[in-house]
Amino acid sequence: MKSGIRIAVIGGGSSYTPELISGLLDVDDLAIEQVTLVDIPEGRDKMEIIRTFCQRLIDHSNKKFILQATCNRHQALADADFVLSQFRVGGLNARARDESIPLKYGVIGQETVGAGGFASALRTIPVALELARELEELNPEAWLINFTNPSGMITEALLRYQGIRTIGLCNVPITIERTIAQALHVSPDVISVDFLGLNHLSFARHVYVQGKDITPLVLEFLKNMSQDAVKNSVANIPKETWAPYLLDAVPMIPNPYLQYYWNTDVMLRKQLADIENGKGTRAIQVMAIEAELFKQYQNPQQVTLPELLMQRGGAYYSTVAVMLMESLALNKRREMVVNVKNDQALDVLPADSVVEVPAVIDGRGARAITMEPVPLEVKGLIQQVKAYEQLTIEAAVEGHRGKALAALLTNPLVPSSEIAHKILDDILRENAAYLPQFAS
Ligand code: G6P
């Protein structure tokens, strides 16, 4: 008989999973009965290391739940109340290709934005839809919580093409919130931030402390911040300050991913320098961090999360996952920034597109809160990137080369049709094994 919540983690062999387990061990209200890690057979060995380490975390905690690992996705899906999706099609090798192909043409090479994020979306969307189809067939009442990148596009594809209840998550909004709270020496519980935009393209428009709008104070703080003090970034993005003249012109706190759009030249130079000095793209750096992390996970003396995890970009991902599951399972009403159907939240985007905004969460799900009109200063960029996302989703689903090229042309980080064409050729060729929909 069922005694509590059952969670299936798709991509359970990820080096991030221990953070999730640790988050689940910290939560008081949620009665968790079982967590099932699921991965593909090629990932079985890594998953076993993760399972063993996570079991050690459980053994050293006061909270207990059953932890298991399997390559039998079918059974795990049939059993779950929550399915957490955090897989990466093609692993880090595919990510390394996503990041290096654009750089060959002098274009930003990044995991989730620009041409790199596009390549990842083409590979991932069909697999995410297949997962949702299976879940809908086996267990239509389950919740699908999506972390799989590019999170906004994957969530939109799922909501557009599948019936399963889906909410998309990202760790960046909470990271920004917590960083502001830290800088102001206030508890994160009294802070609330109005975000608007898309995943990895969002802006904190108002920051409130106990209901008082303190945005000007935060902007002043940002303007005076020295390069060394930049903490408002996630670990995977080179740390950069925002120029005071930019914050005067667009008085909002930009998501660190905006560096790729607004400081493209600086970011490109940094990426090219990393290649030149042998550090490699972020995927290559992550491979080295992962190798060390897995060593530490295998050490029987290691009974807490390794420090090294902080060098990964996903800080606080378990915090948002746990908060969301708590609200859904216990009908605990709270406001959270999630990736959700727009409805009326942002006036400049279609109602059925997915946006990253504050939403009311309770047992019924997530409903986007209607925001003030989107400021003209960022309206065009948001609309352009949304058009790129929608073309990418359609290209991925239909295997449509024309739409794929149009998607790249629409992306603000891709400079010309000739370069878009070359990048697309490379992406389709180097990912052929993962893109049967494009085989002619
Ligand atoms: C941030 C993003 C995630 C992304 C991660 C990459 O947290 O929000 O979407 O996957 O960084 O971090 P990594 O350490 O893998 O480069």
C-alpha cells in the first residue's frame, strides 16, 4: 500500500541528483515514500554510483525513504506521483559539440541560448514528447516537472503537444532572489521579485521587501558592484558586472544569461580565449568537474554534498523542485517563478506560449500572474526570442529544415543567413544519430 509521495527522476544518473536527494531529505512536510532514479542502459554505471552515494546521504539523515535505480522507465512512470525530468540527450559530448560548432563561425557557443541551445532543443524535444506520451498513457494523473534544457522550449513543446500536466523550472530566478536577499542581509522569506520574460531571458522588474518596492536600491547596489564582488551570476556563466549606463537605460535586474545578448562581444572573446588557453568550452570544463565529483561520490567517507558541486550552475535546483512538489501535493498555496502558459501574464506574447513569470501554485497547478505591460526596452527581444523558440519547436517536431533555418535566422545571436546555413549543416550532420526526423 502506498504510504507517501513517489518520485521518478528521469536522468537519475546525473551528477546533480545528490543535490536533489539532499533537498528531499531536508523537507519536513512532504511524506516521501520512494524515489526512483531512471536512466538509459548506457548510463547504468554512473547511476549506480549516484544511487550508492545518495543512499549514504539517506543513511546519514533522520529522514528515510526508499531509493531505487532502474533502466525500466515504464514501471517507474506508472508508479510516480511526480516525474522529474532532467536528462541530457547525447550527454556532455553532445553539449560539447553544441558549444563548439557555433564558435567555429565566430558565434556564441552556449548550452541553452543561441545556436547551441537550438541544437540541444532539436535533439531533446522528440525525446521529451515521447516521455510525456508514455506517462500520459500509463499514469495521466502524474505531474511532470521539467528541468530538462532548454527548459522553456521543452516545457512549451510539452504543453503544446501533450496532455500531461507539466510545469517547467529553472534555478536562476531563485538564485537571483537569494543573492539579493544575501546582499541586503534580509531573509529570503521576506523578499519577492517580479520577474518577466522567458527562461534564460528574464528581468527582475521589481524587488519587494515586506511589500516595499526597493528596486532602486538594488539597482544602485548593482551599479556600484566591482567585478570581484559579482555574485549574482550562476557558476556556469563568466562573471561580469552590468554597466551603470545600461542599468539606467533599462532599469531592471537582468538574468545573467542576458550577458550573451547584451555583451555578446565580451562573452565571445571569453569563450574563444577558453578554447585558446586549453580550458575548452563549458562542457569540457564540466567533464573535468564531473570526473572529480564522481571520484568523491565513490569515497565511502563522503557523507555530505561535496563542495565541488558549487562549481556547477544548478545551485538551488532542489529547493525549487521541493517547493513546487510541496505546493502541488499539499495544496499549499504560494507564489513561485516557473515556466508556465502565458495566458495574460505578458501582454506582448501569445496566450499559449510558455513564459517564465511568477505564478500562483497550489493543488490545481500553476497559474501565471498577470503582470504590468512589458516595457518597450525589452519587448522586441522577448518577442524575437519567443518566435525563435516556436520555430525551433516546430522544426524539431516536423523535422522541417526550412523552419530550422528560419529559427536560427530569428535568433539574435546568429548574425547572417550564410552563417546560419553553415551552422545548421554542421548541427544536422554531427547530430544525425539523434535527429531521425531530419533524415531524408
Ligand atoms: C544554470 C542553468 C541550467 C544549466 C546550468 C548549467 O543553472 O539554469 O539550465 O543547466 O546552469 O550548469 P553547468 O555547471 O552544467 O554548466
